[in-house]
Amino acid sequence: MSNKYNGWTNYETWNANLWIDNDWKLSENIACITGDYFGSYEDLDTITGLVAERINDMFVDMMPDIESGFFADVMNASFREVNFHEIARYYVEVEAEQLEDDKQESEANHD
């Protein structure tokens, strides 16, 4: 049985990405971070890993402070299921496509 949800690893990953897509400031921040890493690194796996860490950190910073109890357990269990690497890979692929499109457009304008 597959736990995939709307094309993502699971519901938790889909939901995290949905929140990113619906938060302009958060999605722009991730796009900027991704773009910065493209300026410093060439290996897409390295960039993806770095972006995943930053997205994870952003979500940790947004997490409400619930020290213990049922809701803390449920929240932490769900959070552990989020595949931040998959989300990062999505943003890295989008950035790579945009850079390639920009390169082709620039080359076409120089011809």
C-alpha cells in the first residue's frame, strides 16, 4: 500500500508544501535561499540537502512551544514525517528550470 498523497511522499509533506505555496513570504524566502545556493554550488544534490536543512529550520522556528502532552506528541510525530528533502528537491528543480530558461532566452537575444 502506498502512502503517497497528491503526488507527495505523504500527507504531512504535501501539507507542509501547501503551507509554503500559500505563504508568499515563506515561498519567496525559500526561492532566495535556493538561488543563493545555486550561486555557490553546482551539484544539485548538495544544493538540495542544504535547502532541505534550511526549510526544516524555518519550520522548527515556526513551531509553537508545546513542551509535553498529547498535542506535543502528535505534532512532533507528524513533523517527523515531513520529507523536507522532497520539498527542497521541488524548489531546486524549479530554480534549475528557471536558470536554464533564462540562459536560453539570453542566448536567443544575443543571436
